[in-house]
Amino acid sequence: MTELEDRLERFETLTAECELITKLATDSTKREFYLKLSEQYRQLAQDMRQAIATRAAA
């Protein structure tokens, strides 16, 4: 597994963890924080997928 694939896996894991915390949080402030954090990790994972595809095409 390449470094980019390792990072992709990490971002996907962090996204899932933040989504779980969002669902379990009873405090609306924490829920909103982890929701935004999961969205940021999801975007990073998407960017990483794109970088992997670009590298594979080169």
C-alpha cells in the first residue's frame, strides 16, 4: 500500500468515527462540530482518491 493509500484509509476511518460521534452526541455544539469535521475528512478522502487516480494515470 502506498503512502497515499494509507492516508486515504486514515481519512476514511476518521470520517466514519466523526459520523458515529455525530450520531451519538447529545450536545448540539459537539454534534455540529463533529459533523463539520466529518465533512472535512470526507473532502480530504475525495482529494486523496483523486491524487491516487492522477498518479495511476501518469
